[in-house]
Amino acid sequence: MTVFTQSLMALTLLCIALPAYAGNARFVLENDPDIGQMQLFKTSDLCHVAKNTTRYIADSQNSSDIDIEALHPGKLISPAITFTRVKKTLAFICQTYTEDVRAKQQSRLQDTTFLKQNFDFYRWYPDTQTANAISQKSSNAAKNRLLTNIPADKLFITKYYTKLLTASPVKTAEFNQALYALPFDETGLSLAQAELKKASLTRFKYSRQDVIAGVLAQQRLAKPLVWITQDGLHDVLLQGTGVLDVDGITRYFNVHRNNGINYDYSIGKAEQARYWYFAEVPSVMGYGKTLASKIAVKPHVTFAGNIKELGVGKLIMINYPLNGQSTSQMGILADTGGAFDNNRFQLDFLVDSYYGWSDYHLANKHLPDYANTWFMLVKE
């Protein structure tokens, strides 16, 4: 995750208070949120992610192995919210988009009056207690400052992207770290079957540092899918997806299963012991209980967050000042990551694909570190 600082204006809103939840995070239904102007995005992409999320929900609900960790209305938000309403919200996004296309009119999802007429807005106030506790453990000055300075009324908004990299089909002096497929002793095992055998499986035996040192290659424990640099490996492990140029062909690689070591929010990416094994996929993928079921996502309309507590498929709006005007963007909670465990103060906004800091920063320097944040649900 890469973040940078920009001041935000304070907003005064008419609120109806709801009970407080875990930590000091709370969610408040607001009658008249200050949306301002909608930042341009592709409503077709928003519908695309909504459809893919709906498909994931339906497939999971019809499966014998239902994803109970993700398919719920949000354990923290409000007892008044049902999962049926979450699904209706996703359907309403695409219904509105389709009607506007057929009518050859500008998207009503860009119209603040239409949004206020058709959605309820639950303002998210962050769990600053947990953020402050984490900041005290961190030796990273920038991370410490950003966590400590989270405003009481705004969420910490980080940005994530798919890493553009040049890669090699074979190991070279430069491209000397592999993205590995699942170890051979786990081939063909479902996630549930692997959990039952975790004491003996290769995947759970080694840290990131062990893999970088060559243990998998030396013992021929897993198949290398493609070769990248060590710096590139840390970036891809952090971002979760690599968009790789391999001999002039663009290929996508997504995290598959990890070694069971928790992400440590207080340390840097290169020091993390958590390690992911990868699989090649057809496009950029978000959340999913299994690799085959992952949600295909799009930039500028996707958020990653604490799906375990918030539930998959929430429509989210963030609001911040841009060129002196109140500006808002929408996206769907369709991705997650280890950094969101017990995290009720942050969302990660998917921006695009970049080679590194310079092109990322040029494209996203207008985005804030903190923003007013709402969950949106279609009115009943």
C-alpha cells in the first residue's frame, strides 16, 4: 500500500445516531450527506463488479461450502441492514446503468439528487483506538504518523494497485525469484482438505525469507510459474496481483494460498514472514474463498477492506475535497487482505496498474489519505 498526505475539510452533517460497535468504530445513518460532485468513473465497470460480486454470492449460497465469513449484512454496521438488501443494492446498480444506456442518457449514478433519493447512507466513523495502538508498535515513521493522525470522522484511505513487472520464463541473474504454484504435496487438495493436513504440508513450513533463500528450489517442492526480481516479489506479495510482461505477452498472476503466518501491520513489506503461493488467472481478481471463485474486479470502482466483519458486496462512497470542491467516488467492497484483520479504520482503493512509485504518484496524487466514508444501501 502506498499513501501520501493531503488535508481534508471538515463537514457538518445532520445525523441519526446508532449504537457504537467494536472498538470505537461506529456507523451512523445520515439524512443529507454532503456528496458534492461525483468524480467521473465508468459506470459500466461499477456494474461489472456488481454483477461479478452477485455471481459470487449466488454461487456460494448454492454451494455446500457456503462462505459464511463473507456472506452477511455486516456484523458491525446496524441490525437494521439485511443481506437481502445488500443484494438488492448490487442489482439496482446494474438496473440503473442498463436503463440509462437504453435511454441514451447520462448515468443517474453520477447525479447526487438521484443518489440521495434512492439510497440510505451510513457514515463510517473509524476505530481510532486500534489504529493508535498499532501505530505505537510500528517503527515506520510515515505509517506511525498516518495512523496517529486519522481524524475521528474520516476513514484512512490507502490505495493499492496491480504491479506491472517485466518477468522471465526462466531464472536469470536479474530475475532470480519465482512466483511459485502450490507445493506438489498440495496438488488436488481442496482448502478444507489442506487444512486437515496442514501439520505435514510444505505450504505451512516456510516463511517468506526461507523461500527467498531458496528452500523450495533446492528441494524441488513447488513449480516456479515465472521469475521476477526480489523487489518485484515483495511488491506482488503486498499487492496480491502481478501484471507481468513475459517475453512480450501480458500475463496475470494472483495470490492463491498462504503459509498461515499473519500479516504484521507494524513492519515493512520486506520483513513480512507471510508468504503467498500464486496461480495464473485471466484478469485482475479480488475476493474469493477459492481461486476459481474469485471476483473479477476493475480499477476505480473496487475497495478492499475487512470483509470478515463488514460483509462482501457493500456499495461504498468516499468524499474529499478536490480543487476546492467536495468530490465523491463510489466502489464495491470486493477484495480483502491480511492487513484488514481487526481493522475497522481503513479501506484500500484499487487504482490501476503501475510499474512503480513515479507513475503511480503522477496518476493518483489528488487522492487523499483520509475521507468521509459511507455504506450505501438502496432504500426500502
